[in-house]
Amino acid sequence: MFVKFRKRKTTDAMRVVIRDIHGADREQLYKKSRKIGDLDTGFHIVILSNGLVEFDRDIKAVASHRLPYNEESLYVLVDATEKPNDAQRNSLTRLSIEYGLPIEYVED
């Protein structure tokens, strides 16, 4: 099933959620989300513990309605317990530069 989400009108920040997803990749998170009735993970990007960047929701779409500022944010989920490791920080910096957005951390 293909779902097309509404596009954001503006993007003011790349908002980062730190969550221990126990090494799950985007596909595993997607399947878990579908089992609970969600259409996807709700995040645009997932950064794995090794720093690998995986894309989920269309980068120009609004984020999940469960996330604050979902109408104006690019949302990134980082697989970590407290703070990103070096590989994840490098990925976040590269994405911030690529999209021209400041990084803001959001409480989970």
C-alpha cells in the first residue's frame, strides 16, 4: 500500500528524537508501526547505531501527528539510549548541512 502524506508548507528545523530501538532497522520499525495501526514510523529519517541513514516518510511530508511541531519539522529518529555516538553525530551534521536546517533535540 502506498500512502501519500500532506506536504509541509515550511521547514524550520531538523528535530531529533533519541530512542533505544534495540538495533532495529527502518523495515523492522515500519512493520512494528503497521501492527499497531500506524501507516509508517512517522519519522522522515532513521539513523541506526552505526550511523547508517535510512529514509522512511517522504522528506517533504508532515511528520507524525504524535510529534510536536510536525507541520514544520524534518524528523529524525536516532537509535541511542542517551546521546548520539560519533557516527550518528556525523550523519546528523551531514543531514543538517544537506537540508540547511538547524538541529533541535526533542524529548521522546
